[in-house]
Amino acid sequence: MSRWPRSYPLALVIALVALVPVGVLFALASDTAELFDAHNLRVLTNTLLLMVFTVLGAVLIGVPLAVITAYVQLPWRRLWLILLAAPLAIPSYIGAFTLYAAFGSGGEIENLIGLPTPAVHGLAGATLVMTLYSYPFVMLTTRASLLSLDASLVNAARTLGMTLGVSLWRVVLPRVVTGIAAGALLVALYTLSDFGTPAIMRLDTFTRVIFVEYNAFGLSQAAMLSLQLLVIVGLVLFLESRVRGSQEKPGRHLTLWPERWQKVAMGLAVAPVTILAIVLPLSVFGIWLIREGTGGFDFRYAWNSAHASFLAAVVAVVLAIPVAHAAIAGKAGRLMERVTYFGFGVPGIVMGTALVYIGLQLPFLYQTLSLLVLAYVLRFLPLAVGSVRSTAEGLDPSLVKAARVLGASPREAFQRVTLPLTLRGMVAGAALVFLEAMRELPATLMLGPTGFETLATYLWRVYEAGYFGRAAIPGLLLVLMSALGLALMLSGERRGEFDVTENQHS
């Protein structure tokens, strides 16, 4: 035990705490008489269909857009990438809310231009919304794989007589399958964990039914459903862990120069996605803002969101430091780190169910800000761990050794060398946790103190009450905060070092 790195004991405690919610769910579910019934089968079918259709839709949209943004020379290329990745900056439940309000009889589109439009709801509506707001996962992972490829093989295929399309299909596609699979699995996890979209689209998936059972005081049944959902999540996480990135050495990027009509065709193909995912939600919020003003919005809701999220970000980073250093120190530390990642795969509705039970057993915690912050930390701790670890791995160990040789104690070496050099990763991790906590809906609904409204919960209350116009301010604020997170993510993307020009007439 004494040979363990100093970070191991604390990292072990944090990893064990991360497993507590799962243990609670097993204890709760033991009181349920039925393991599985016909209703569960329908819920399971809906959940799996939504996941499969969303993954298919995301791949069909994300892969071509990855090729366009990686290889095609278009005016304002950076702007195209930001625009096509922008749906990540909008929580899917906001998209579902605005599409639900815009389409159908009496919807905003009919009120504005007088033309009736079909309603968006059910499995088709949920699939549409989830696809629109999750395809960037596939686009970004596939694009990263494309940019890591060496274009020389494509050029060789072209010299052997293959057309450009055949070259992309037979040479490029097989080499980016892992990138596509990684993005598709992220889409599957996102779809399984989402609560707001199925609820607004009135589709009985696991997340929606768990929330209904919780509101009906069926905590045991909610726990059983949560465990069934976790089985699916665990399977997806296992598949994700088996996906390995390309080991190919990076080379020169392929560059394609489209003709004018091809640029127009690409613009027309991209337009429906951009309009539905970005323009429509912002337009609907703008209409509501003009029509009803601030609608009595209390800006304390924004303060509540920021306050709780800030506390979660600080606690998450503090806990991430020992976990990240334990992961670097050895195999046991890496196992502890992987255990903490389990919380990120647990949907917010499931985490909320487990922590509600803990709160009932510990009344001093029930409906307190501390319990809500604990839920955020358990859910989003991996974001902070990953950011801190990636920065710490780049730290030259000789600097710490030099400090020790010069007489610094381990604590002093950490404070004066390690901490300043890894501060950037801590700030980035804190920012990601802060932004994700701002968007979290189901855990906040279930664990927030009485009368403690956040932007997300206020948006949900407005939807339930049917006062859609009052959603403009919280919706726009959430989009703005999420956009900051997207900007942070895209800022880390590396540019290729080489470029090569391939004239399509060659």
C-alpha cells in the first residue's frame, strides 16, 4: 500500500463514490415485483428504434459533410465548419421545443405565412430532432479521420484510372470506418440519454417513462427501468471502448476544387439541415421575443444556473486532479479513471433517480443545492478528468525532478511546477463541466431545491404550462452559453501541416 502513488487513495475513493448511484438503483429495483412486462417491451422497442434511426440519419448527413469540410475548397471554409457544427451548440430539447411549436396546425409557420404544415411528433419527429442535433458527432470524428489520411493513395488510385468517386469509396472510406463508428456510438449514447426530446415529442422511451414513474412516486419501478436502460448504455460503452483510431501516419491532405454548379449543389443540399437546426429555432425565439418581450423572465434563473454550474465546475476540477494523476501513474490508476467515466454514460434521469433515493435516506441532503451539485459532478467529472490528464501527460517530468533536486518538497514541486503548467487544462475542463451543467435538464428537475429554477427547468415549466412565448430569453441564453462550449471545442482542432492541390481536371 505504501508503494502506491500519492494520488491513488483519493482517486480510489472518488471512483467508489462514482459507483454509488448504480448500487442504489439495484437496491431500489429489488422491491419491484415485475422485471419485464408488455409495457416495457414497447418502451424498449421505441428506445431502440429511435437510437437506430438517429444513428442512420446522423451517418447519412455527417459523413458527406465531413468530406466537404475536410477536402473541398470552398469560400469561407472555416465559416462552413462552424455553421455545420453549430447544432452542437443547441441542446436538442430546445430544438424539439421550437420545432414542435413551429409546425402543425396553429404553429408559428402557419401563423406567419398562412400555409399549413404537418405536425412534428412521435417517433418520426423525435428521430428528426435527434438527427439534426447529433450528426455533428459523426461529422467531426469522420473529419478528423479524413484529415489524418495521406492523399498519396488517392492520387495513386486516380493514376490507375479510378474516378474520384470510386477512389473515395474504395480507398478512403475503408480507412475512416473507425471514425464513423466512433461518431455513431456517440450519437447512440446521446440518443439514449436524452430526456427532453422524447418527452416533448410524446414518445415513450426509457427516459420519459422513468420520469413519469418518478412523478407517480414509483421510485422502485423507475429504478428497474433505469437499470434496463443502463444495460443498453453499457453495451454501447463497451462497443465504444473497442473502437480504435487509425494508426496511419498523417500525410498530405487531399484537396478538391469544385466547379461553380457543384458549389451551388452543395449549398442547396446543406440548406435544409442548417435551416431546420439553426435558423428555425433562433427565428422562433426571435418571434416570441418580439411578440411578448421578456415575458416576466426573472434573471435570477440565469444566476441560479450559473451558480450551481460554477460550483460543480470547481468541485469537478478539484476531484479530477488526483484521478488524472493516478491514471498517469499506472494501470490501477487508469482503472480508477475508467470507473469515473461510467457516470458520464449514465443518463441524467437515471442519476437523478438514484440520488433522489439517497436524499430521502439523508434528509439533510434532500432537495439541497449540494445534492444537485453532486449530481452534476458525478455526471460530468470525466470531462474535467480528460482535460486535466491530457495536459498533465504533456508535462515534462524532468521539471518536477529538477525542482526536487533543488530542495523542493513534493507539495512545493506540485504547487510551483505542476499546477501552473496544467492550469490551462483545468480551466478548459472547468469550462466544459460548467457548460454541460448549464444544459442539464432531468437531473435538475428531480434534484433542484424547492423554488430553485434554472434556465433549463424554467424552459421546461414554460413548455408544460403552454406559455411558449416566455421561452425566448432562457432559450437564447442557453444557446449562447452552449455556443461558448462549441467554440472552446473547435479551438482545439489542429490544422494540417501539409496541403496538396489536386485539380479535378488532372
